[in-house]
Amino acid sequence: MFKANAKKWFSIICAGTLMAGLLAGCGGEKKPATSGTIKIGANLEMTGGNATFGKSASNGAKLALKEVNEKGGVLGGRKLELVVADNKSEAAEAANAMQKLATQDKVVAAIAPIASSSVMAGAAVNQSAKILAISPTASNPAVTVDPATNKVRDFLFRATFIDPFQGSVMASFATADLKAKTAAIYVDNSSDYAKGLAKFFRAGFEKQGGKIVIEEAYLQKDTDFKATLTKMKASNPDVIFVPGYYQEVGMIVKQARELGLTVPILGADGWDSAKLPEIAGASALNNTYFSNHYSPDDNSPAVKKFVEAYKKEYNEMPDAFAALSYDATMMIVNAITKANSTDTVKIKDEMAKTKDFPGVSGSITLNETHDAVKSAVIIEMKDGKQVFNKKVNP
Amino acid sequence: MDASSFLHQLVQQLINGISLGSIYALVALGYTMVYGIIKLINFAHGDIYMLGAYAGFFATTILKLSFLPALVFAMVVAAVAGIIIERLAYRPLRNAPRIAVLITAIGVSLLLEYGMMLFVTPQPRTFPAVFSATVYNFGGLIVNSQQVLILVTAVFLMVTLTYIVQKTMVGKAMRAVSYDMDAARLMGIDVDKVISYTFALGSALAAAAGVLVGVYYNSIDPLMGIMPGLKAFVAAVLGGIGILPGAMLGGVLLGVVEAMVSGFFSSTFRDAAAFAILIIILLFRPSGLLGKNIREKV
């Protein structure tokens, strides 16, 4: 009785000192527990502007843990539990959510947010609490490599390829498959993601002997693109590359087609949304292609099995966020099994060694900067439907 | 670029600019009418435009109305909203300092934006295709049926408005109140009623613009009114605030300038150009293109 009370008081005091960051050893448990459920955190965008992304990702992670638990759990029968913390799609909240997962919930590892900026905001917490975080989708290079010191953040990982790869995949696709000699770039100037992609597309396209004839920019929330598209049409490009998010991309594609621009339009994973055909119109989207992490139409056995299980559980098609989050969770489980312990540092060491891990989104190997080296898929839009076009290996 | 293709581009950009400009003109008319009558820059006007777009959206999706009834429905909803806003937010401040009313207008604007976000979620919505887009090609010049629709609707509404203001009793009362509110009251004009009419008319025009934009760009969201609201304000100042033909001229001119800047210079300078116009006009011709320099009544 007294002991329980003392513990209660201790944890209240601990909570009080939370801001001081003294919590590494709080709770008096120096050694990791050897029985009971193991908690895995998920710091995700459950509300706010990116709420649909966060929901898909938490569904994917939950499905992964459910499957593992049904097969008897890990480390000799211990069950896994997902603790979801909402970061409200905001970078500042992401740091708080990671702090909560590390200190209150005492997770052994965590799924990091979807957005690169939010992952980076929580990175310091992961580093000091020595708990690994793996983002399903954050593709900005600075997520795993601290730009200030140029050193790898040893507790941060990602289950996705980075932007340079995606940009160069689309450049090769344009020159090799679409036989394009000239290209126009229309970039979302308010997004680092889009600007990075534009840069790497240009580099790749020029390296293959192509020429960028015109580069123009727009801002998020713009609605009228006709003037710029008219100008683009005059320079007669073979393809147009539009890195950006589906909202503006939909309107750009619609208006381009209305102006009689019939050339292929290319993009990247920001296009992946059921809203895209609604905004652009199904026929306008014909002859457009974008790179993505996975396609539910891919007929590899792993994808088929995942799509079936996901549909049974949630009654909807899994998007790329669900698939990547499923993979990230399975990579954590794999690292725990290999470490044969819940010691967070050992789990981190095993995670860094991940090689040829068979994920839904392809075979995943983590390189020395903790980026996943894996294949991308190219999706073609046909009558408003996403159709698997080809898989590109690194 | 050779001469013929340059000319071709110029005309195409003119078409793009005029269709964008007629939207600005419709919104600018509301600004100008309200300013003309109570000397208030109604910063909530851009959000009335958003409200109108949503009313049109729900009219077509839930009530299953076709384009014209949906347009009328949206205009009525926005007119009522305009009257309510004037009654609740501006009328109690009729004799307050002008800055207090201006700040209230900003407050109303934020209330509408975030209130709508609460009710309809911040997610953008896709406007249903109530008016199919046929593309006409005149020797390489592309005109879309929706652009024609925007232009025709805008011109029709402007003509109607001019008729109301110039030829009807209500219009006469409006002009009287605008000229001298106290004298108008002494002549037995119900000033409050006339101001309500003005808000209703201006709001209805903004709602029409909102529905047209929804049909044309296919996407609406609760913050869609901010930028067009500011641009329409620039248009109103450009033409001479308080002057109806000035708002129309300013709107179309601004749309054309934007199209030309993105077409012949760089798309990144487009918004900069719009606001540079505002600064230049305020510096060199504060009463606008069609305005006369009159001393303010003291």
C-alpha cells in the first residue's frame, strides 16, 4: 500500500520535472521489463490538415501489430500495443507528442510523423530519450541527416526513398519511356518538397540529354493557372513536370487540357489522392503519370496479401501511407526480434542493420544515412483510375 | 518569338485576363457600393464570396438544383447574410469612429472563415460539374464555354445593377444616402433600410462570383475568399472606390495585368504586380482612374 503510494508520488514529481528533460530514468526501472505488453508509439497527424494521411498510417500500423499478435507476439509470447499520439499536423505539437510517448507511455520505439518538418521537430526528443523513430513517408533528406552538423541522427529512420531518387526516376521515365527531349517544370514555390523534386528532376533530365525549356512557379491556394500555361504552351515542351500536391495539381491539369496542352504531365507522390480525379476530371487526367511508393494494383504476392487483409479490416483500399506505415511497423517488430530485448539502444542498432527486408512496398534496405533504398512505382491515370505502369528499382 | 505568335499569345492572354478580371469586377462592385454609402472597407466581403460559393455548392449537391437556380439561391443566401452582418456588426457602430468599424469588419471576416471551417471542415470541396466545359478553338485561340458563361453572367449582373442604381427608387435613395446621409434622412429616406439594401445587393454579386469561380475552377474551401477579396479591393481602388463603373474597369484591368505579367514576365511576379498597382495608384492618383479629386466633407 505504502509502496504504491510512494510510486504514485514519485511519478507526480517526475511529471513536474518533465520540462527539465530529466526523465530518462524515471519510474525507477533501469532494466527493461521482461514480461507484459510492449508499447510502440505512433506520433501521427490524427487531426488537422493532413488528417487523412495520419488515419491511413495508424490503420496500417495497427494492422501490422494485429497480425504479429495473432502469430503469438514477440520475444517469447509478449504482445505488442500501439499507442497513438496526435500531433495535430503541426510541427510544434509533434515534439510534444514525441515527448509524451517517450516519457509517459514509455514506448520502446515509435512511428514518426508523415510530414518531414514534424519529424524534424521531434528529432531532438528521440535523440535525448534514446528511442528510435521511423517515419513512414518523410522524404526530405534533412530528416535523418542533421543539416547543421551533417551527421546522421542515429535514432531516426525512414521507410521511404528520398526526393532525389523520386525526381530522377521521373526524369528517366520522361526520357526513356516517353522519349521526351524537352520538358517544362511548373513548381509549387511554397513547398520545400516540390522545390527539391524540381531540382532533382532538372538535374536528371539534363543528365540524360534533355532540355528544360521553361520553369515557372505557382503558390499553394492559387486557382488560375491559365496565363502561365498559355506561356508554357508557346514554348512547346514534350512533357510537363508538376511536383506539388493534388489540390493545385488537379486544377493545373484541368486548365492545361482546356488550353489544348495535350502532352504528358508528370508528377510525384503528392498526387496520390482520390480527390485528384474529382478536381481535374477523369478525361483530363489521361496521359498523366506520377511516381509513388506502392500501387495496390501491383500483383506481387506481398501487395495482394496486404490489400486483402486491409480491406477486410477497414473496408477500404489501402493507400501508400497505410502501406508504408505497415512496413515501418514491421521493421520495428523485426528489429525487436533481432535485438531479442526491449532495450531501446539495441533495437536502434538492429534497425540500422535492416537489409533486404521484405516489405509490402518492396524490398527495403537502409543505407548509412538511414534512408530506405527501394523501388518506386510509376502510376498512370486512366479514366480517373490509378493504373500500375511499371516498377523502377534503384 | 516571332510577331504572329506573339500576337497570338497576346490575344490568348487577353481572353484569360478578361475572364479572371470579370470575377474581380463582380467582387469589387460590392466593396465599392458599401464604401460609397457608409465609407467602410468591408473586409468581410471576400468571405461573403466564399459563403456564396458554398451556398451554390450545397444547392447543386443537396438540393440538386441546376446552374441558374443554384446561382439565384446562392445570391439570396448571401444577400440575407449580408443584411444580418450589417445589422449585427456594423449598425451598432454607425456613429463610432471609422477605425472601430474597420476592425469589426476584420473580426467578421475571421469569424466567417473559421466558423465555416468548423461547419464544413477545412477540406476543399469539389464543385459538381453543373455546366459542362466545351472548348472552342478559333484558329488556335482557345475559349472555354465557362469563360463565356462568366463573362455573360458578369455583364448581365452589372447591367442590372446599373439599372437598379440609376433608374429605380431604391437606387435613387442609395445615391442620395451616399451623397449626404443626413440630408437624405431629412428628406424622409429610411437610411438604415437603404444601407441594408446596399449590403444585400453587394453580397449577392459576390455570391454570384463565388458560384462562377466554383464552376470554373472546380474547387472551393473556407479560405478561398482571402486572396480574391484583397485583389478585388485593389481593383476597386484602381477604378476609384465608391464609383460603380470604376469597379468594373478596375477588375477587368487587374485581371488582364495579372495575365500579362504571368504570360510575358514570370508567374512569380503576378501577385507582386497586383499590389504594386495598389501602391502606385495610392501614390499618384488616390481617387482612382475614374475618380474626381474632391475634398472630403468635414
